[in-house]
Amino acid sequence: MRGGQSPSQNFIDNGDGTVTDNRTELIWQQGEPGFMAWDSALSYCEGLSLGGHSDWRLPNIKELESITDDTRWNPAIDTAYFPNASAAFYWSSTTGPYDPDYAWVVVCDQGHVGDDGKGDYNYVRCVRGGQSGLIDLPRTGQTKCYDSAGTEISCAGTGQDGEIQAGIAWPDPRFTITYCDGNGPCANQSSDCDQNPSTDVVTDNLTGLMWARNGNLPNGKMTWYPAIDYANNLNLSGHSDWRFSNVNELDSLRNADEPNTATWLNNTQVFNSARTITGHLLRSLALRTTHGPSICGMVTWPYSITATFSTYGRCVPDSMTLLILTILPTSGRQAKP
């Protein structure tokens, strides 16, 4: 989950060197302790005593993304509350499993996600608490831990994402297929009545989002604007309210325990033909949900894809729940991507 727009009322300056995010109830270190290697960042946060608390930790990648602000850049964070923030890389506790001597970072000039070698020096912002606000961040999916050389190690005492696993647990099953034909859902859901995955849809039981099962529904690449038009005009599974997915929605499908998220999605036997570029899931999935008004957004993974870059298009419907503080679930709280 990226932070989206961050109005000032989202944050509280606690006056003790910490800032509370009202949306997630995460409490953040306000100052800048400098830059350091990944192992040192984990140790620094574990040993930090600040604001009367000593249970600080290095944030996972979803937590770190949550304080970015898509309306700001250089840095993409509210400097009224984080006045000395740098437009540079900030470490997360989440390893890049496709190359485990790297870890995920938020690049704070534009707020996008990237990765960097664990031996490199980057900035640090520690975190504590969370999971009692308006927004419940889900887990990243990471369950393994690795040292700086990329060797898998025991998670005990590391402070890594694989040990802490902060966030809402994933449901089991994570995804549910609805078998459909050209007219809508099949009467008998025990099998696919038309034996065609391209007419089927998938519900993510973590977020409530509905996706097109076919990860390459247009059967080829398209640039950004035609992809939006394609999604807006899509009829699938008896629904016509599909739309292009925004960055938070697509990010919700990432599994930080898997070297290649698209391969993982395909191997679940739920999705079909999800595509990758250099090992990264393309921002090209179709989804719909039953809550709220429409939203659109530019997509990034891990960097922004320009509007003229041809990519495999997917889409999302004209209603959804998941934009921070703008659209809320119809009842109760819900995990947000």
C-alpha cells in the first residue's frame, strides 16, 4: 500500500521525536539517524529507545510505503511532519526473495519501490505499533529470513520481516475462482462450464477485490491510455463496471516470499497467464469489487511505467474499496493492499 495523498490530519506530531499515522496507528521515528547498511539498520531499530518506548523495529515494505505521498516528490513524504526526510533510499526489513542479498527499499524522491544490495548504505526510519487504525495493512507474505550474503538463516531474533510478519494474516484460501461463461457465473461451480479461463474471475479473499483470471486478457501489449479504454469497455462475468487497476490494488498481489510473483499466481492454478518483466509482475491485472465509487491511478513496479510504454494490459471495474481514507468497507475494517 502506497500512502496516496496524506492530508495533515493523518499525522500527529507527538512532540517527543515520534509521529503517529492516524490511518494505521503506526508510530514513526521523526528524525533521520543517517544512513547505514541493512544489518546495521535492523540492529539500530531494535536497540532504539525513543518516545518512552523500546519496541522499535525496521518497517516492512508495506508499512514503509504507507507514509509516502503521491502528491509530493523530492521527497514524496509530508515534510511538515518529517522535516529532514531525504529524497533517497530507505531500508525496509523485507528481503527481495528473487535476489536475497538485496532488500526492498522505498525510493523517497518519488515514493516508488525498488531494491538495493544489503551491503549498500541507505537511510532508516524505525516504526512501532500499528494494526488498530482505520487501515489494517496486510502481511507482505514473507516468512523466510536471509543474511546480507543472501543465505537463508533462522528468523529468531533477526527483526526481519520474515520473523515479525507484521500485518493482517492472509486468509486460506487466499483466492477463490468463480467459473463463468459469456453470460455470467456458471450454475455449477464445481467445474468450468465453458472450459475457458478467459471468461472466469478471481476474488482475493484478503482485499475483496475481483480480478480477471486471465493475466493477458487483451492477448498482447498496449500502452497506458488504450489500456484504460479497454478496461472501461470490458464486459466479463456478467459485469460491465471494470476499470484499470491502480497501483495499490496491483501491489496487493505481491508475495514477498516468492522470487517471481507472476509465477506464484500462475502456480496457484487460480490465475492464468500472469506476465512478468525482469522478474516483476506487470501492473496489468483486471479487477472489480462491489463497494464504493470508481478510482483510477498510474501504476508502478518498481518504477513508474510511462504512458507510452507498451505493457500487458489488465483492468479493474468501476467500483472498489481500497483507496486510503477515501473509500472504506461497507462494514467493519478490512485489510488494505
